[in-house]
Amino acid sequence: MVDENRVTGAARDAFGRVQEAVGSVTGDRNAQARGAYNQVQGQATNALGQLGDAVREQPLTSVLIGAAIGYVLGRLRIL
């Protein structure tokens, strides 16, 4: 099962690429910037979906990794 965030992220990334290309062709810097922003948002959403998929596929490994990261941060005493 694919996470909904992966589909949404991929679509937003693709839309951003098209938007940026159209802005480039027309010389519209605002459209280029919005396209770049949509690409980054789409990639971030896709990464969140991938993380969700990984947790669902390997819950024990995910818990152990989270615990290890928490332990390391606790040992560093970061405030």
C-alpha cells in the first residue's frame, strides 16, 4: 500500500516542474519561484510518505532507530 503523501508529493513536484518551466519560457520570475516552491513542498511530502511506508513495513526497526536517536541526543545533553 502506497502512502497518500507519496502520491500527493509526486503530483505537486510534477506540477511545480511544469510551473517553473512555463515561468522560464514566459520570463515570469514569480511563476518560476512558485514552481520551485511547489517542487520542494512536493519532495518533502513525498519523503514524509516514504517514512510512513517504512514505519508500516518495519515497525520494530523504526522504533529501535527512534530509541537510538533519542538515547544519543539524551547523552549529548542538548537543551
